Amino acid sequence: MTCKHAKFMQWFENPIVAECNYNNERYVAEARRICKIYEYVNNPNPTIQHFDSYASH
């Protein structure tokens, strides 16, 4: 939830997913992982796209 290279999405009440703008891979947004291109951004209220269907996403 703090990477400046991610867009955030959520389906129903599932965990928030971060999609990387560089490699288009998706990760659980609050999972601890090491990423070479991670850059911290202090955004207390990131934009999260909410979906009510799994179709075409």
C-alpha cells in the first residue's frame, strides 16, 4: 500500500491487490516482499478501485 509504482484494486471484501506499473504483476498489497523497483510513497489514502465482479479484470 506504500509503493509509488502500484495501482490498487479490491474485489468484494478480499484483500487489496497491488498491480505493478512496470511488470503488470499482481501482489497482495500488504504482503511483505522484497522488490528491486519498490519506492516508498507516503499516501495515507491511496486510490483503490473496487470491483463487484471478476469478469475482465
